[in-house]
Amino acid sequence: MGRIIKWLFILIVLLALVVLGYALFGDFSAPGEDVTKPVVIDVD
């Protein structure tokens, strides 16, 4: 039983480190670009 708890603790610590690393270094946002399109308004 002690081995299972030890491995679960190690797994939780590793997952916490992965989440922390992703939060700090994982800036995978898409580059923004402006899109302009002319609009013709028909006012009759």
C-alpha cells in the first residue's frame, strides 16, 4: 500500500510541475492580425 501512495505522490508532483511549466512558458497564442474589408451600404 505504501508503494502505491508513493507513486501517486510522485505522479502528482510531476503533473504539478508540468502544469506550472506550461503556465509559465507555454505561450501558444495565435498571432493577431488586422483584417479590413470594405463595406458598401445601399441606402435607398
